[in-house]
Amino acid sequence: MRIHNLQLDWIEALHREVLEETGLSVVYLRPLSMWSFHKDEDTQLLGVTGLCLARDGQVQLSVEHDDFAWVTREQALTHRM
């Protein structure tokens, strides 16, 4: 997910992106990890891997994706994405 305007609530952006990419409505529970890297000398990306609970629905991946995995909390910490 990309947030260009830092005034946008990132949890709101997460909900929107998950819905667009998977068709699922989720509840954000907590962060699992954070990461960052420099895309170029002017752009630093910051990411949060979060634990979410699906409210309902079936996974319907967008055309941008070809696979998904349901993992336990423990597996999420070591799952290769």
C-alpha cells in the first residue's frame, strides 16, 4: 500500500488496500514487524507487516496477485513472502 499524504490514516489505507487486493474486510489487530529501505536517494519506504482478522467473505485475489496463504501467528513471523 502506498500513502503519499501522511495525513491519511494508515489503518484506513490498510482496510482499503486489503479489500481491493483480496475482497476481504478485515480487523487490524496489531503490528508483527516493521521494515524500511531506500528505493532511491529521494525515496524511503516504510512497511508494517500486521496481524489482521478477516471479518467475512471469500478471498478473491486482484489481477496483481496469483497466490495467498493462511498462516498461524507463529508461521507469520517466519513465512517467506
